[in-house]
Amino acid sequence: MKKEDILHLEKLMNFLSLHFLKKNNWEDVTKTEWSYIVAELNDLIVNDNTEKSIKKEPELLGSNYLYEHLIINKLKKYYQNENAVLSKPNLAKLSLIVKVLGYSNYIDFINSNTEAFNFNDLRINMNNAKQNTVLLDRLVGCWYSYNRNLPENILQAKDDRIWRSAMEIYKSETSGEYFIERSGVFG
């Protein structure tokens, strides 16, 4: 495994620990907690197969897959000895994990989480419903604004600053997906 592969794996493990346990670092997660995350992922895999009406039994993760295979045999081994020879993790299993978390595959996850600004966080995800593309196409290019933090008493409005936010819906020319661009200004 290259250092880059380790960094990608570490991002996945940090993502899982934050997503399921609100812990920022994979090193803060115990063996028992990793087993809990595997159980949650397996439930998501089963639910995904059920929703897609797949008759074949889903390939589930072993209860210690994350902790023993990825944490101990990859990350910890690498950080104990950077020259250690490590085999690459099974890309199909890594893709399976990130697919149930909303990504199309492991590479999509890596690309989404390596940018300083995670552009895919702005994706309008409507996989569970039929997209009203006619409406979305009509909304593309228009700016919408709204106010928040308005004072309770309207007479104080002149004294209090109001935070205004605007957003624009646009469509990617390459992928055809719809995205939102947001801005915020004080007025």
C-alpha cells in the first residue's frame, strides 16, 4: 500500500467514526464501537438490497472487519512501521461501505472528501423520489433569498443586523445533476 492509499483509508475510517459516533478520529474508537459500526453498515446493506428488490443474499461485513482488517492490519501497522508491507484492502468491500452511505463508489468518496470544500455536500439527492426535472429546469439559474435572525420585535429591526442568505440552483453540464450554490451577507 502506498502512503496515499493509507491516507484515503484513514479518511474513510475518520468519516465512519464521525458519522456513526461523532468522534473525529478513528483512533478514539474502541473495538466494541467498531463492531457497532459494522452492525449499522450491515443493516444499511440489507435495507439497500430490500429497497432495490435484490433477491440474492447481500454480502455482509464480518463483525470485526473494520477493527481487525482495516485498523489493526492496515492503519496501526503502517503507523508503527511506515516501511511495513501491507496488502491493499478489498476495493469491493470499501465501495460497498461507501455506497450505503450515499456515494457511487470508493473513488467517488475519495474525490468528494479530498477537496478543501466538499462540493458533493451540495448535491440535491432525490434518489428515493422521481425527480421533477421540469420544475428543477425552471428553477435553474434563479436566485432565491431569505432572511434569518430577524428580531422578535419589528421596531428593533433598524437596530439589529439581519443575516441574508441567497442560493442558486444550477445543473451540471457534465453529469446532469442539480446543485445549490449558497451565499450569506449581512445587511
